[in-house]
Amino acid sequence: MAKTFDSDSEEFKINEILKEVIDPEININIVDLGLIYGIDYKKGESISVDMTLSTPACPLGDVIISNAQQTIERFYKDEKVSIQLVWEPTWSPEMVTPDGKGALDMM
């Protein structure tokens, strides 16, 4: 299941920003795909995002990670942004949000 954040938190805002990042192979955003595992925000210092890919062999993984970093950096110019690629837990279709499932006709 997708990571949830307190709607008043900066992590929630960053998560919403990451919905702009689309997986180009299936045309769904990385948040609704359930690829975001965690966000740590330290005002004026750093933003760290733990994310995964649907498969370690994802041919566009580097593009997706770069797009995620650049998208956050557009909004947060004073913080250092880092994206950590993690493989645990292993991504599965159950991690797709209801919006993502609707877009993928999985409902």
C-alpha cells in the first residue's frame, strides 16, 4: 500500500509534487504506482526520498529517479535533495493506490 503522510506536513506536499513524475512506460505517476516508500524533510537542509522501481531491470529507472529529483528541486531550492533507491519491501501491484488502479483498469 502507498505511503501516507499527515496532510499538514511538508512530506505530504512533497508527495503531492511527486505526482508530477510519470513512469513513461505505463503513463502513471510514481506516487499512485506505490513507488514512494518514504520522505524525510529537514527545513533548510535536506529532502531524502526512499523509492523503488517496479523491477530492478526497469529500463527507464534512471530517468524516473532523475525526474523525481529535478521535480522536487524546482520547488525546494534551499534543500539538498537525494533519492535513495531501495528494494525492500519488493514492489508489487498491491502497492498501487486506488487512483492508480483506476488508471490501470485494475479495479
